[in-house]
Amino acid sequence: MKAIGYAALASLIAGGAYAGGYVAPVVEQPVITPVETVAPSVGTWDGFYAGLQYGKGTGDLGNRGALADFGDFDAYGLHAGYQKGFGKFVLGGELDYNKVSPDEVYSDGDLTRLRLRAGYDAGRFLPYVTLGAAKLDTDEFSDTGLTYGLGVDYKVAEHFTVGAEYTRNDFKDVLHDSLGVDGNDLDMNMVQVRASYKF
């Protein structure tokens, strides 16, 4: 009788082993869907803007003995303009005013410029060139001349940009009207940093 019981037990064990024995439950792993990262839009460069600028410069009067050379100066002021994008190109116009404060000899002057701007839309960066007319008024002389240069703006936020700019401002015979002296051309080079708000 014991032999029959052992045989039945062995048969059950063998059957369980044949069926694969104990199988751990399968836990399904959650499916993680990749999230697409979208670069934040930087918007366009179109619209009106205004801001402030500050920098340093140097002026060469082409001195022929009538007056001392113009020398180094500070230049600070404000600007306003409008620009419009045409594909990757950005065109516009700007009016700016600078108080020019020489280190020595000369009185402070007023430099007003009306300029065209042409730039390339590189996302957050806008490299550009400028060309226009400049008027300089000091106690010693007053003249209108040519201004040109290049710069780059960087879009910190949708409505706020910072930038740097180099310009050259050329004036011919600046002492002709005040002293009757010819041949004193004033060449002014300026490097400025700028901050602008786009409306």
C-alpha cells in the first residue's frame, strides 16, 4: 500500500516537473514614450526698437596747426529704429544721438546720425552693416559727414537685445566755416555696446 502511495506521489512530482514547475509571474514594464524637444522660438527681428549705447572713440583732426588734435573721447546716448525681415535678410533704418566728451582740449559735442542697416538673420544673432549721414556740433566747429560701420545684436529675450558696434564717422574741412582753414578732416572711430527693447 505504501508502495502505491509513493508511486502516486512520484508521479505527481514528475508531472509537475514536466509541466515546467514554478513559473514567476511576468510584470510588464511601462512603455516610455520619448518626448520631442522643441527649440524655443526666438521670434523675428521685425518691428520698432529703442535703446541706449555707450562706448569709447578716438578722433584724428588731420591737424595742420590750427587746433590741437581731437584725441580720445567717451560717447553715450540713445537710439531708435525700425527693421523688417525679408527671408534671412533684415533691412531697416535708425536714428541715434551721442554726447561726445573728449578727454582734453575740446568741449563736449553732439553727434546725431541717420543710418540704414542691413543684416543677416542668424537666429539669436543679427550681424549687420550700417551706412548714413552724421552731424557733429561742438563749440569749436560744426559739420555734416559720412558714417559707416558694422555690428552684431544678440537676442537675450523676445523683446530685449544687446550688441556691440564699430563705426567710422568722416567729416571734411571742419574748420573751414569757423576759422577759414581748409584741409582739416576729422575722422572719428567709435566702439560701443548697446542695449535695445523691441516693441
